[in-house]
Amino acid sequence: LGRVYIDQPLLLNGYKFDLRLYAIFLSAQPFEAYLCIHGLARFATRPYAPPASSNALDLLSHLTNSTLNVAETGISNKRSWAAVRSALASAGGTVGSGSGSGAGDVSSLDAQGSWVAIRRVVNVAMRALCPLASELHDQVFPPNFNLPNLSSARTSFQIIGVDVLLDAEGEAWLLELNHSPSMSLEGADADERSAKLHAVSAALELARTSGAADSRVPAICTAHALEPLHTLAWPPSAAAQPTAVSAAE
């Protein structure tokens, strides 16, 4: 798998980060999916500088992988997306200049606009899964499959890990989808526990509803801070097309 390297990522205090978000996929036909607002930001251990021959192998500057960075520091490299968004909005971050080690002020960063961009990219990615999800569903539950109350019951759901990177302009780039994200709470701090518990609890509660129109869904979305993706306009307007979506892993 190959993808364009974003050499001007959004930085916080000089450090690169990406976002691990959780999406709950419930149905391909009709499409129904939710994005959990309780996400996590994962930070690199060393200050970022645009890639050059002198730092190309400095993985702790360029990669935000938790296993790699925690092995170096011995502490979690994760913070809640809410905390990071607040820090960026209060001008606590810097953006890569694309040359040398210069940086710019992000006090004018439109955090809400960035969230809209994130939501748009995730929506495109979830809808791209629909053909495969529909095919797999029909293999397990063919049209002639006879099960009492099947027509009104959930037959499947999945929590999908969505990794997103914001660039210096606040645009969102999809890094990968993880069909089996780790939901382990071992060694997790309060932010990570909250994000994972909200995602799992919401998925289990939604799985007990009959569909998006179920009267219980709005309360579940409120309790676990979910955004319905199936209610967004589709297809998006030409002006709202995501910058890039990589192949899913």
C-alpha cells in the first residue's frame, strides 16, 4: 500500500499527531453509520521537521504509532481529541512551514471546519465499504434465510478504527481503516478508556435498536456523543469533496 506523504502536518507545540477515531457501521442497505466524537490524538515523541535526507529515518519524529512511541518513552502518547482541539483553538500549536523548521501561528485554525472535513472523509470511507459489507451480509443471511423477526432485527454491527491526519491547513486525510481495532483497556489512561468505552457501549446499544428511525437512537447519540453519518448529504457537493482517501487496510 502506498500513499502520499503529508509533509506539512498540523502540529501541536512542534509535535506531529494523528487521530484515532471510532466509527460504528450498522447497515449497508440502507446505509447507517455513526462517528464517535470521543476520539484520541496520538503524538510522535520527537519534534517534527519536514522530511530530508538527514532525518528520514527519525521514526519517532515522523510516526505516531503508539507501540513505537510508548516503547521509547514508557508513557502513553495519546490525548483526547477534545483536549487537542481546545489547545489548538487557544493558539497552542504550530504548523509546519514546508521548508526548514519554520512554523506559523494556528490561533485562527477553524477547529469546527476541521471536524467537518474529518466527518466528510469518514463518511466517504464508510460508504465505500457498503458493497463489500452488503455482499458479506448476503452470504451469511441470504434472501431466503428464514429467521423469526429477522426483518426487524439487527443482524450485524462493527466498530471500525479510523486514522486521520490533519494538514497545516486543517484539511483531513484518511490514513487507514482498521476492521479490528484494539479495544483493550490494559494500561489505558482516562482519555483512552473514555473513548473506547463510549464506542463499545454505543455499538451494543445501537445493535439493540431496530434501525436509524428507532426512537431510542437520538438518546444513544446524545449519551455517547455520536454523529450520524447517514444523515449527511450524499453525494457531497463538488466543493465538499475530500482531499484524498487512501485504500483501506
